[in-house]
Amino acid sequence: MDFTSGNIWKGIVRMSWPMMIIMLLNFIVGFTDMFIAGLLGPNIQAAVGFIEQLYFLFIILANAISIGTVAIVSRAVGAGKVEEARTSARQSLGFGLIVAVVLAVAGAAGAELIVFAAGVPKELFTIAVTFLRVYSFALGFNYLLIISNATLRALGTPEKAAVSMGVFAALNVIFDFALVFGWGPLPALGYTGIALATAISVVSAMGVNGFFLARLRWPGFFSRLLRVQYYYVKRIIKISWPMALVMIAWNAATLLVYNILGHLKIQSIQAMAAYANGYRIEALIFLPAFALNNAAAVLVGQNLGALKPERATRVGWQIGLTAAVTLGAMASVLYIYAWEAASILAKDPTVLDETVIYLRYNLLVAPVMALSLSLGGGLQGAGDTRGVLIAIVTAMWLVRLPLAYILGIVLNWGATGVWTAMVISMTLQGTLMALRFHIGKWKTAPV
């Protein structure tokens, strides 16, 4: 489909619905892993949750490279430069694979040291080491899967990425049960089966993407994959490094919020639990915003490549307003039924009450955050990743964290002070992202 002409709304829908499916599939995979781990015991569940956070650090570079891939490939597609799109995609995959191999060797060989340095409790140490070693084996395939999915989106075929992620999710769910408990000839491997299920699923899904790219789109695409060319790698790094910093900054800031909550004078544990519960509940209603974020990146990138900056601007604002209205409606419903939603996860009365308070504070600015996510996707597609970095780091590190400390601890507002700081910082982030998009320097950003 041509996303550089015709009805903009059709393009938005065409790009968004597969991304929404992908987000749901990722949620199902994570939920299933935690559900199976819970059946094996609280130690296993705690270890799985911890190692998944640790593993996120390993794939930050894959996610950052994928953003650079979308920006470069989508613009080449919009400009009708097929060979440039193909070469850029191949270079992204090759560069990502080299990075993944280095990290995989480090993860497998140094698993015990990494887990120890991460501060894993003694009773979880062996479990975490086993998970990290298995995940390290699949890391190269995971990098290829993430970047090839980005390539398929940039080419305007997000439904193919949805197919491969459907294979990933289906196999992960099946093998979670089959390998953990032993189905038919398969042995019962216990918690190791959860890690192996993920590895098998990643390899299989990458096989599907390989078929889409090398057989249906570009025959011989994977030949000379590791012949990295400095010119293309430089372009990829230029766009990707700010997003790597964004992900690191966001993850670190989230951990520091936990730390601040842990130092409250009263009910610190309840506040930490409320934050964890509310964060997961919010994630569900933000699935459409993340889908629109990905759609905005491709649509803005392709229209800039076609030398249609004004159309790219209209696309960005239409997606942003759509996200704001959609999330506003969903947030309104969740605001009314916050207690019912919170009670699914929070069983302790004090934790339940605080979770409801957290949700109602943060849901007030859900439309602003949806706008921020969508316009941020547009900026990423344009290659203006530094603008995204500035907005997020300013809001998180210069406003949220200092204000949370001052209000929550110094002024003794407790958890309410931290939630207030979050609302203020999210409002600022949305404002900065909207201003950056409105000013329009991204229209001439070199890619």
C-alpha cells in the first residue's frame, strides 16, 4: 500500500491494527511466562520477573537499532530507493547480529558474575543463572527478530511482522506447558522449560521473517550479512544512540522511583507494591498508544522520503490526536472502575487503596502521555531521536526524580507526593514533545 498518497486515515488504520496485535501477543507471552512460573512457586516467579528486567538491558541496543532501521528504511521506501532500503536493512541486521554475538558470549560465559553483580538473592541465584545462559544462546536470533520486524514495518508490511509474532506467541505458550510439565515424549524440565520455550519461539519466528524477506521480498537478502559498511553503520548509530540512552534513562529512573518509595517514612512497602500493580494495569490501556507510536514512525518516515513534509506533519498530528482521544476514553472507564481493576492484583487492603490512588492520579494525564508517545514515534521516524531524548530526560531526570524526592520525602507528602511528581513530569514531557514536533526541525533532519 502507498502510504505517501491517498486517505491518511486508511494509512493509519492499515499500519496500526497489526501493531496492536503485536502488542497483545507480547503481553500474552509475558503473562504466560509469569503464570507458569507462579505454578512452580514464588521463587521461580520472582526469578523470572527479575531476569526479564535484566534481559531488557541486553536487548536495549536491538530496540535502538530497530528505531534507526525504521527511520532509514522507511524514508528510502518513500523515496522509491529500493536498493538503498535493501542495503540499509541488511546492514542493520548485520550490525545488530555482531553486537548480539558479543553480548551473548559475555552473557553465557559471565552469567554467574552478571547475576551476582545484579544483586539476585541467594535462593534465586541458580535459577537466574540458568535463565540468563539459555536466553544468551537465543540472543542473536532475538536481535535479528527485533530488527527484521522493524524492517517489515518500514516496508509498509506490518501484517507480516504480526504473523511472525503470532508464531512466536503460539509456540511460546505451547512449549511453556509442554517443556515445563512434560507433554508426550517431551521431558518435564521444570523452570528451565520456560527459558527453552522462549528460545525455541524466537528462533522459529526469525525463520518466518527470513522467509518473508529472503524469499518473498529480496532473494539472497542474507548473503554478505556480516560485511558491514561503515557508511551505513554510521547512519544507524547516529539515529540509534539517543534512543538507547532514552531506554537506559527510563529504566534507571523507574528503579530510582522504587528507591524513593522505599525510603518513605510510612507505608513504603505498600507504596512500592502499589506502583508495581498500577504500572502493569496501566500497560494494558497504553497498548493502542504504543501501536500508534510505531505507525507514526513508518508513516512520517515514508512521507519525508517522498518529499512530502506537510503530509508527514498532518499524519503525525492525526495519529497524536487519535491516540489522545482513544486513551482518554479508556482512561475514563478505568478511572471509574479503578478499584475493581486494582483488586485483581492487590489483595492487601492498604496496597489496594494506594493502587487506586496511583491509578487515578496517572490516568488524569493519560491523553497527554498518549500524545507524547505518538508524536515521539513521528520524531523517531524522521530521525530526530535527539529531540525525543531531550524531552524524556528533561521530564524524568530534571523534574520527576527531584520533585518526587522533595514532595515525597522532604515535605513528607508520602506516596501522594511521588504520584504528584509523576503527573507534573508527564505533563511536561507531552508539552515538550508537542513543541518539538510543532517547531518542525525534524522535517529537514538528515538521515
